[in-house]
Amino acid sequence: MRRKGLSPLLHSYLVGELLAPFFASFVILYSVFFLVRLIPLLEVVLDLGIGLADFVRLFSYIFPHLLLYVIPMAGMTGVIIGFTRLTNDRELLAFKTCGVSLRRMLPPVVLLAAAIAALTGWFSVRLIPAGEVAMRQLMYQLAKEKIDKGIKEKKFTEALGEVVVYVDETDKDGAWQGVYVSDMRGRQQPVIIMAKNGQMQADISRMAVTIFLEDGTLHSASGFDGQTVRFRRYQLSIPLKPPTKIDGDDVTQISKSSMSQAQLLEAARRPDAHPQDVITFMTEYHHRLAMPVGCLILSLLGIPLGLQSGPGRRAVGIPLGLAFFVLYYIVSTIGKVLAEDKAVPVPVGMWLPNLLFAALTLFVFRRAEQERPVIPEPLTTALSWLFGLLLTPWRKLAARLWKKRRRPAAAARTGLLVHAEPSSRVFHLPGCPQHRSRRASLQFRSVRLARKEGFQPCPRCAAEAQKREQE
């Protein structure tokens, strides 16, 4: 009865120990991802002249994208750090002494990992597609506002790209009087439009702005021929092309990432859908479901990795966790590529990484429960031998370069720069091939002392010896 009563207290204690490093890891990782994403985002902000309120809105739409990678990494890191601390403080040893096995500590970790995975799934399935649509609408709205701000009285504006607009006056309702338009789209000579009145409207659904002109003339020229057309009402439609590429991704393009799960299935099941499009939609569909499961598996993998530290041992949990995290995404990318290339069925390509890492987690957890190293000793020996074999030539080359670099410095410290041959009465300076020969058994501190004793420089060292005597 006492052991059963201990479980709620133990589980709450373990959850508290894991939540602190999880939130700390989340803040650090999110700050890093945010700074990386902020640099290309600032280009769009400055180009569109976005204010603080719109910047906050734009950032909130990008927020789910960042969390899709930050939350799994923070979950795994939090579990690793939490169990590393418990191991180093010998608390796990105390638990085992009291009869609390590693398996009894597993439920709170599974519960926490499941909550993190559920949060990741919510972001993947719900918030990211909604954020894509909202970001698309916001970017075009900001582009339209930029155009409105750019069109000022008695000034030419180029906010519409190849369409230049001049407005003589603007009333309080936004209507124009005295409008001049130069349209260079697809032409070598512009089409000139002059009208008494006009106004501009934005159609976000069609991603375009429309200029309505009244009582004017249209002048076009082709070579030496010209044409003038009078009109009562003229409509000019201009597609919006704002600077919406953020870090290489065009946020205004309707793509699979902005579609819901139901829309992906509907698009994949259409009779007229291209086979490659079907694979693309189904890949995105399974990717959103596989990511939360992968988050759960990686978080549980942090338990045995955190147990690899201890008093007198190096804490290798974090490096191993980072390696496994990168390996998981590499395997996921390979599976996605194989599915898109029709090498394997889409469900196999998208879910195989989770199956492989689930088996790996069970294997590693079993070894940790038996207090054995995560990586088997034969494999560790083989990897050490392989790395040693690969690094040996580079180590030898580095040693040779360091030795050659150290020789002049050592000679300068001792002052014995001149090596002389007693038999031939010839001396050599550093850099000469004969400087370190066995016959050069005498050593002098300077060229002057060697000459004073009757020694002469060899032909290779004559010019250098003369230069040193003059210094």
C-alpha cells in the first residue's frame, strides 16, 4: 500500500523535474529559430512599411511553423536534461534502492510526451494551414495599403510596378480627380490614359486591384502609328505582386501547406487529379500525422539518453540527442523523397521513420534499464577504429606541419641559429637542407661568432648570412 501511495507523489515530482528544462529549452530554441527567421522577414517588413501591430500579426502567423520543430526538440532536450540531473544527483539510485524501477517512472514521462505530441499535432493539422491562409490575406492587404499610401496628390507613384499613376486631387472618400496612367505591361511604348475621375478598389479574393476611370481618353502608339480612344468608363485590372517571399518561401501562393486535412484528401481523390499531385497531397496528409508521433517517440528516447551520465562520467545525453534528432529528420526526408519518387508507397515512406525509431527507442530503453551503454561495446569499438583510421592521415599531416612551424621558434628561444661542420668549416642557417645534418655538430648563437671562429656560410646560406650580419 505504501508503494501504491507513493506513485502520485513520485509522478508529480518527475513531471516537475522535466517541465523546468522543457520550458528552458523551449525558450532558448525558439529564440534561435526566431532570430534565423527574423532576418528574411525584416526585408518584407521594410519593403511594405509594416507597423508594429501588423508585424505582430504577421509573426503570429509564422509562429506555428517554428513550433513544429521547436516543440519536439525542446521535449526531447527537456527529458534528457531532467534525467541527467536526477542521475548526477544520485536520485535515481535512491529511487532504485527504494524499489522504484525505471518502468515505474515511465508513466509521467509518457503522459508529458503525449501532451507535447498532441500540441504538435494541433499545430501541424490546425494552426499551420489556418496561418497560411491568414498570412496570404494579410500580405495582400498590406500590399494594397502600401499602394494606397503610395498614391498621393500631384506625385507619380510606381507602387503598381509597370503601371504609373498620377492623381491631381483626392477627396475624403478616396475618389480621384484628374488622373494620369501610364501602362507599360507587355509593351515597348506605354499606353497613356487620361481621365477626369477615378478610384481604386482591391479584390483580395482575386489578388488584384482594379482602377475605375471615367470620362477620359486612351492613347496608344505602335511604331509611327497612333490611336486615340474616348471612353465614358474604363476598367484597369492589376494583379498584386507584393514582396512576399520570406526566406525563399512565397507566402501568397496557394499550396498544399494551406489546405486542411479534408481538403488534401478531397484533392487527392478527384478523378481528374494528376498521379504526381495525388502523391504530393497524400504525402502532406501523412506528414502532418507522422510528425506528432515522431515527437512522442523522440521525447521517450530522451529517457535512456539522459541516463548515460553520472558521477565521474561525461554527460553525453545532449550530443547523442542532437545526433538522433538530426538522424530522424534525415530518415524522414529520405522516406518523403522515396514516396514522392514512387519508390515506396506513401504510407510506408512517411511512417517508416517512426517505426524504425520506435524500435530503436525500445532497444535503447532496454539497455538503459539493464544499466548497459546505449551503444553496444563492439559497435563503439568499431566506430572508434573507423574514425581513427579516417583521422590518422590528417593527424600525421598536422603533426608534420606543427613540427616544421615549431623548429624556427625553438631555435629562436635557444639562440642556436647557426649549425657548423667542423670538417669543412662551413655553417648553415635555419631553412637550409644541411642545417639539421649529423655533420653540423657545432652550434653558434650568431653568424658573427661563426665567422669569428673561421667558419664560412655554404653557397645556399651566403646571402642570408650577409643580411643577418648587417642587422
